[in-house]
Amino acid sequence: MAATETLSLGVIIERRELDNPWQDHCWLPVAVIPGVSSPIGKWKKLRHGEDWVHYHAGTLDLELFKKETDGYRVNLSQPQPRVFVVLRPDEEGDREFLPFHITACPYEAEGYGESGDEIVEGVPMPDIVIAWIQAFIDTYHVDVPFVKRKFKKHKSNEEGRGISRGNKSRKF
């Protein structure tokens, strides 16, 4: 295995109608599908209900890096591991949002969510992706022990701190 691995995942996005005076609908990622390939921007309607529609919005690469295995371990330790999907506003096309990035690292996903411009949502991680990430962790993870730094007393010269030995008065 290389120090970086990539797996292509199809991104499924839902458009849901809302009963809200300020917003008539919302967009949310709802799933990822391994082995599905389609360019971003070429959406395909998959299924629909009374007030929702699911679209395959394209395929993105999920990249794993050996320096981020701690984040992947945290994700896999959860009752339901997640793939985090980042949607960005589509400023050039006819869509409101487009899939921009996917990650399995919750720390990286949190960073994208801080701006408020993107929609960042975790979707259930398929079993085949869990197995792939676990194999990557087993190969590259290195436990780094926590080392608490010890407090070192500051070595100072009493003369330099303004206290003379003779009269113990401060010099200003």
C-alpha cells in the first residue's frame, strides 16, 4: 500500500421541500456509493417521494493520508462511522450546491464547517469503505505517546530581577 490511497465514491444529494416562511427547500448529502462514476455537475435523478428527490450529483475521490490515521480511528470507533460530504454553492452553473470534497476524518470536516459557506454533513459509511479504511489504519497508524512537558523553573539572576542582596528593595 502507498502512503496515500484513493477510492471513488458517488455522492447522493437530497432536495427536500420545507414548510418554512424563509426557505422553500434545502439540500443535504444523504449517501455515498462505492464504484459509481459520474462527473460532478451531471446529475441523475435516482428516486423521489412526495416532498423529496434524490440525485446522484457526481463522483469524488475519498483520499486517505497516513498522517490522519488518528482521525480515521476516531471515526471508525463511533457507533455509525461517517463519510463527511462538503457541498459548496455553485456560482457558475445552474445548481445551488455542488459536491466539493469528501473525507473520513472528522477533524478535517470540522474545519470545512467553520466558514458557514459550505454544507458539511456526515453520511453513513458503507461496510466496504469501513474495511478499506481499517486496512489502511492497520498498515500506517503509529501510536504517539502523550508526553507531558515538565515545568522548568526559570533560572534568573537576582540582580537582573531588580532585587539587591543587601537591602532587598526593588530597583525601578
